[in-house]
Amino acid sequence: MEPKQLKKLPKATAKRLPLYLRNLKVLDSNNVTRIKSREFAEITQVPSATIRRDFSYLGELGRSGYGYEVPFLIEVFSELLETDEKKRIALVGVGNLGKALLNNNFRRNENLKITCVFDNNPELIGTYYEGYYVHGMDELKEIVQTENITVAITTVPSHSSQEAVDLIVASGITAILNFAPDRVVVPANVSMRYIDLTTELLTLIFFDNEYHYRPSPFLTGI
């Protein structure tokens, strides 16, 4: 697939691609070979019309009335999302969440790996956690440039997030995943993604309530 096609994807669509791929792989592991958008909508909690529109940006992926071939969709989305290039990642913030990320360290994708760790806590700097040496933030730029790191994850709390992100950007990193929900200012050339665990959980609960308390069509006459 040509890179210019990927650039045409709306941001909202691009954000949903990992969700689609993850659920397609689950279907494949359960020997499901074909699925319709309505059925996939029930699994992903994404409206079927949105799924069809998202898929249409990538070409003719299915047939009306027939649905989509699961193995083919996995091939298409994997080509878009799964890089063969190894990415070395900097982790900024070695609190409880940072430690959890280190313990996992992307075991399901061997091309993604946290390789260096930073914090501004004097009690942590110079120590080791699970074999990772904790560097001070003053070492960030040098290590990032020496080890050719272009991706960072920050688990720094919101009140210190902008300061941490400024240092990350100054080091030359252009892709940042931020676990603090408050928005920060970054240059136009920096790609920024936020993960707000509280929002994600509330969204999950909302959809769960919708599913369990949705009026039955047999009772309402709809």
C-alpha cells in the first residue's frame, strides 16, 4: 500500500485501526473467516456505518451482502500498522505506571522495546529497576541522540507533563505517547497521542450499560 494512501486517512479512522486489527486477530484465532460490518460493530462497539466508511478509505475490502474476509483484513491492517523496523523507546517517569510498562515492555511485538529510562527523582536516578538504569532528565538529549531514539512514552503527572514534554521535544524525539490526560503544547512536527485511563474506563462502562440495559425489541414492539 502506497504511503500517500495512508496520509489520506482521517485521524479518527487511523486511531481505530489498532482496535480493528486486535479484534480481527481474536476472530482469526477462533477460526472465524468472514464477518459482516454489523457483526463486527457488536464486537468493537463502533457503529457499522463508521466501520464501512473507515474500511472504504483502504479500497474495496469486502462485498455487499457477503462481508469481509478476516485473514485479508488482518493482512491489510498489519501492513499499515506493524513495522518491520525496530523502534527503540525512551520511558520518562518511573512511577507505578512506568514500572508496569517496563515489566511488560511490548512482549507481543519484538520490534518495539523500551531501551532507556528517565526520571527527575534524585532517589531513583542512578538506581536500577528490573535491570534498567534510571537516568536523570539532564541526560535525555545526549542518550536519545546517541542511541537514535525517536519515540518516547511519558507517565509524568499532568502538573509536570508540559515540562517533561518540552525536554523530550528538545532531545529530538518526534513521537510521544502521553499518559497524562491534560493537553500540552508541541511543535507541528511532533506526533502526540494521549491515553486517559479514566476516560477509557468510563467509556467502557457506558457501552457495557448500553448493552445490558438496552430495551428488548420484543418488549418495546420495535
